[in-house]
Amino acid sequence: MQSFHVSATGHSLNYLPEYVASWQGFFRDEGLEISVTVPKPWDLVLDELGSGKADAVLGGIWVPSMHFGRGATYAPFAQVAARAPLAIVGRESPEEFEWGKLSGKVISMKGSNGASVGLFVKMLLREHGTDPQSVGYVQDLDGALLSRVFAGGMGDYLVIDYPSALALEAAGGGRVVAPLAVVGGDIPWSVYYAEGTADERRLDVQTRFARALGRGMNWILDREAAQYRGFLAETFPRFEPDLLVRLADEYRRHGMWTTPRIDKAAYDRWQKGICDGHLTERPIAYDSLIDVRPTAAFAAI
């Protein structure tokens, strides 16, 4: 059995195919013994990768993009989540929400775990014809802290992870007006990346990892979440089991989990958002950043 260590930037429902692949023994079938750490602060994942402790980082593709041509080389080789697991919480009904009304409003967005949330929301604003500079932001703070002060009356909208948004709504702290996991479109939100160019030995390991991950996705796509309610409750004890079942089924219906292959159209869309957010000088070509070899067996979406 060969060890494979993942340094992850979080522990999230959108990573479910990896957890299922471990639970169901799909990694073991590939001769891999998976271990995971979630270091804090999150950017220690790069230290774990650089030191050789980790074989891969699980996180946002904006990190490899930002480093492209600037020293360290990080190569994304598989994805686990193809949608942003976020939601916008407001104070009106979902029917009353319109992107065009956000100009002049204040949006609180969690920013303590990287740049993805801010980049994505501002990209959506541009796509819906609203100048991001016409909106006020509260960022750089933890999502739980922002949720408490939003419920207390601060700001007009709050962007947090979808499970927490639904929990806040259930507690009377706001209304989910835009579930971005449903309406936000395709985007390679969570990917696995390694440092440098993979040699034949590493490529073989990454290919087996991606194959097991794909089996995890198919296992989820083939059944209702109620059938593995106990596993969800055990894996995510912070949330009510009914909420987890609802969300896993919602994610399944709306394309959170597709294949480990990083979709080019979704990648190109996200590259524009990352560039417009000034992390890169120009969008990076798909073939220049992505190592497609480990997922070559998966058909393009």
C-alpha cells in the first residue's frame, strides 16, 4: 500500500467524493492509503507540499494561477468540486432579489480562508452587469463572526458557505436569496495540485488517485443521500443530518460533482475572474497550467 497525503484548505461537504472514496475503499483498491491534514492558517498547505509532507494540496485553483511564472510551479491535476458551495443571504425574499439592486449596498464576505469568495462574487457582479466598484464590502473576517453581526443588523448581504447559510436562515438570521451552488454556474472551485512537473512515478500515483475519486463521484451520483445519512452525520457533525441530506442531493442535481477532469470552459471562465481580480496579468491557457494526464481517461464534459 502506498501512502498519499492530502493537505486540505478545509473540511467541506463539496469534498464529499474524496471522503466517500476513502470510506468505500476505492483508494485502497488503487493501492493508496490516504491521509489528510487541514492546517491553520490555511496557507500552511503550501509548506506541507514544499516540505514533502503532502503529495497534493486540495484548494482553490487561484493559488496555482497566482504563482504561474512567479517562482513556485503548482500543477492542478484533478478537481473534486465543479460549483462554488456558497450562498448569498439577504433580508428580502428570494423572489425580490436582483443582482442589479446590489449597487450601493454592502456585502459581507468571509475572507479568512483565501481569495476565492471575493473573486467569485465580483466576477458574478460583472457577469450580471453590475460594476463591483459600486458595491461596498466587508472582507478579511471569519464567516462565523460575519454571520453573527449580519444577523444583528450589519450590512445588506452576506456571502458564506451554503450549509452555514441555510443554518443561519433556519435560525432566523436572514434569507437565502441566491444559492450560488445552484445559480452560480460551472467553475473548478476545488482542485488537487502538486508542485512541479510530475514524473512517471508521480503521474501513476495521481492517475490512481483520480480514478478512485471518480468512483467516489459516481457512487454519490448513483444514489439518494438519504441512503448514507449516517455517514454524512458522522463526517459533518456541525450540521443537522436533514440539512446535509438535502444539500448533498441538491449538489448532486446541480453539477457539484461531475468527473475529476477539470472542464476547460469552466476553467476559462474562472481564469477571467481571477485576472479581473488582479491576481494574474492575463488569463492562463488551460494547457499551460493544467496537467491533464492523470484524468485523461475521463471524457470531457
